[in-house]
Amino acid sequence: ARQYPHGVGNASNFTLAGGYNGSSAVENSQTWNGTSWATEISTDTQRRDTTGGAGSYDDIIIAFGRNGSGTLLNSASKFNGTTWSSVSSNAGTAREHPCGAGQSDSALFAGGYASGNSSEVNSYNGTTFATEQAMDSALYGQSMGASASDSAHVAGGYPSGYCADFDGSSWTTTSAYPVQAATHFFAGGGGKKDEHLTMGGHFPTSTRYNTTYLWNGTAWVNKDDLKENKQGGAGDCTAR
């Protein structure tokens, strides 16, 4: 049992990695084949509060977060369906709770928290990380939908909330998140820039939501609610 893992894939092929067991970050990961969970596979690094992108459940990159001793990370790890390996390139400023999405060779990571809220944005091209145009707001716990590092949409985040498109060079503000602008720690989601799904989430004063919304590139569309209020659940619909 744990919180703040990262997950990616689809309903028949899914990988769940890392998380926090109440006292330490963990190195557990599992794959789901649509029927059952496979034997646990250890990640190369204990990692909680991380995020990542993937082309499929067996082609994943996760980055940032905290390790078992609580140290903030600026590293990344890849999964090929069988084993985890470290990425040699420095990912950027060490931080936790960024948002990320895209493909394992074209991923984007934005925001997070270190000594304060971050507006930093980093891309990954399959070999190295690069620093991109920062967001207009510094925050953490957002949701991101992205098909590539130059085609992304972010939503929510603490403390102010920020919804915007990224085209590889600049950010363009879009309509505010309809539940509460500063909703963060969404319960999974992902998708493309114009098919960005958000589920659940958290707002200060310990409010948790069960709402589901889709950003279609123009407007937020309300979808069927989750069956319970939830924050921080791992999920993704990028790889489909």
C-alpha cells in the first residue's frame, strides 16, 4: 500500500512505479496485463512524488521526486518492460510533484516544488534534457496532457492554478479549471494536448473531488464522476 506512485499505459497494459509507504519512498513497480498483476520489479532508484511520460507501458521515463532518505532528485529512470535503468543526463533542478507527459523520447516536465514553488520546464529527447520556456506561474501538483515535448496542456496546480498550452517555445493561457482553479494532486489523467483528461484532485482545507473533466482544446467538458473522492491516484491515458 502506498501513495504518490506514477502509472502509465492503458487498461490492458499498465505499469505502476514508485511511491511512498508512509515512512519512505519505495522501489516497487508492477505491470498489469488486463487480468492480473505481475511479480514486482524493483526500480533502479527509490522514488516518490515523481512523474513521467511513455510511448507504452514498456517504454517509460520517470523523473524527479524524492528518494528513500527524502532527498530531492534531478535524475530520471527508464523502463523497457523488463528492467529499470538510470538516465545519465541531468534532468534539471531537483524537485518533487512536477507534472509530466509525452513519449519516452519526447517528454515534457513542468513545475514542482523544491525550496518553493517552481515554474521550471524541461524536455527530454530520448538522450538528454533541455530547459524550456518557464511557465507564467510557479506551482506544483498540476496535471499534464501531451503527445510530445512541443505539444502539451497543463491544468490546475497549487497555490494559484494555471491552465495553458505549450507549443515548444511559448505558453498560452487557456480557460481556468472549472472545479477550483488551484485543484492539484489529480487522480491520474493525461492524454493529448487537446484530449487532456483530469480526474479527482485535492484543494486546501482537505477537500477531495470525484469530478472528471476533459479539455478538448477549446473548452472543459464534464464527464462521469469517479465512484469515490480521490487524490494522488496513479493513471494515464497517453499510451493508447
